[in-house]
Amino acid sequence: MTSFLIPGTLILLTGLLVGYSIGKRHGLQTGFKQGLLFAPLELRRFNCEKGYCVLCTSAQLASPTTPDAESDSLVHPGESQLPESPA
């Protein structure tokens, strides 16, 4: 009976270890993707709370006049502050 339990236990433990490592890798990849999607939203929220860009902290944001203007007043790196003129 002992000769059957040792290989069975090793197979069971190996299976658990492989399942754990695959699950951990999948969880890390999923968490990283969710973090990449969440980070811009969190930065925008911080910008709205502080009233200035938390990345560069150099320019004050314009005070919003309408609820929609609050999100429009945030300027992100690479974006222009000037409104686009129709062609």
C-alpha cells in the first residue's frame, strides 16, 4: 500500500504546483492589463481633485463652468490645449 501512496502523492503535489503556477501567471497578466486600463482614469480623477496636473504640476487647470467642462479642462501629455478649428 505504501508503494502506491508515494507516487500518487507526488503526482497530486506536482499537479497542484503546476496548477498554482499557471493560475498565478494568468492572474499577474490579467492584473497588469487591468492596471493599464485603470491608471489613466485614476490620473484624471486625481487631476480633478487637485485642480492641476499631478504629473507635471506646472499649470493650473481652468475652472470648469459646466459639469462637462471639468473633464474637458484636463490636458494630458501630447494633447493640445487649444480647441481644434473646423477646416
